[in-house]
Amino acid sequence: MWNPDLYRQFQAERDRPFFDLVGQLPDLSPAHVTDLGCGTAHQTAALARRWPQAEVSGVDSSAEMLSQAPKLANLGLMQADLRNWTPAEAPDLLISNAALQWVPGHDRLIPRLADLVAADGVFAFQVPGNFTAPSHLLLGALRSEPRWQARLGPPERGPESLPSLDPLDYADLLTPLGFRVNAWETTYLHLLHGEDAVLNWVRGTALRPVLSRLSGEEAAEFEAEYGRRLRQAYPQGPSGTAFAFRRVFVVAQRT
């Protein structure tokens, strides 16, 4: 289960890549817009306000997140798994912010989703590209230790099987399908404040599925050790805790 309150703790930092992605969209007058993995849909609502004439849909697998969505006349919501979601109407804009990385096999996923986009439509997405950062490597190393592997099993993914690709990889996937591709990467330097700032960040994302498999006492023990290692990897400085976060962006339009 997703926790909307935890996820919103760093809302400004999580919002910025979405609006950076939207800022690179070509001029559009879409009739149908879909936001895949929309979470609480507050970013989706920004699209609904930008194009009030459009039918805007937010799709997410979490009922808890969707329950927090704003109410707008042209904003509809659907609980669905993006791995097998298909639209009733081909979207003129299919957008996804920090969701596709939860599905492995982008060499298959990206062409399937691109095929759903309307003629002259746009497929735009942003995915984290920080899976070799200390936050992820430490989590994988801890859960691989005998104490935890017996309870958690091996990590679903490691640096050798990253869920997100590089910008050129996405361009090479989409260009042969008839898309003009604008792909890039950005590393954000988030200066986080408060105790255990990076732990608080990952509590809302990468740590969530791990703790959900543990009892309350086990989860507290695992989190305490992970937090200790994070404090060593991400020490507090005069400006806060520096948390570098690489992200990969793609805006692809059918030609």
C-alpha cells in the first residue's frame, strides 16, 4: 500500500521533474490526455487545468493514492496496472512521471505504450536513473545479507539489470517506430533538511515494498540499520543533506 502522506513529504522536489518534462512538450491541443502512474493526481490536475477542453485521465494501481485526487470536471480516474492498461481512446498525450521504472523490461514496455498513442500524438515520460546511487546500493546490500535474504528473497533488481535505460537507449527504441525524440538527463541536487532526510525520502518509494514484507519489529530493525548506513553515505552539511538524484526524460512525437 502506498502512503500519500509519506510521498508528499518532499512534494516540491518530486514535482520539479514533472514540470520540467511538461516544459519540453511541443505545442498541443489534445482531446485526450492520460497520465500513467498518476499517484495522487495533483500533477494530472495541472494538465486538466492547462487543457480544460481535453478529457484528462489519471491511471494508477493504488486506490489509496487515487483517493487523494483533486475533483475537476475534465479529470477522470482509473485504478489499473500500467503493465496491461489499454485506453478507451488513443491519447494525444500519454505522459508518465516516475512510474515506468516499477516495470522491468523497458525494451518491451516502451514500444507497447508508444503504440497506444494517437497519430501526431506525444509520448512523454520521466524515470529515475539513480539505481547505482548509494541509497539503492545500500538497500540492495542490506537485504542481501543472510539475516534478511531469508525473509525478503534476493533483490528484484540490481545494478546489472537496471529498470531504467539511458536517453540514447530510449531514442533508439522510439525512432524506428516513427517518433521524433527529445531525450535528456538531469541530476538534481536536493538539499534535504531534518534528521534522517534521505531515509525519509526512500520511506515513500524504494523502501516501501521492502518493509511491507516484514513484521513490525523486523521492519523497525531493518530500517534502523539502513538509516545508519544512509547517515554515513549522506552526511549532513551546512546546507542540509545533499541528495543527488539523476533522472532521464523523453518527449517523443509521432511524425
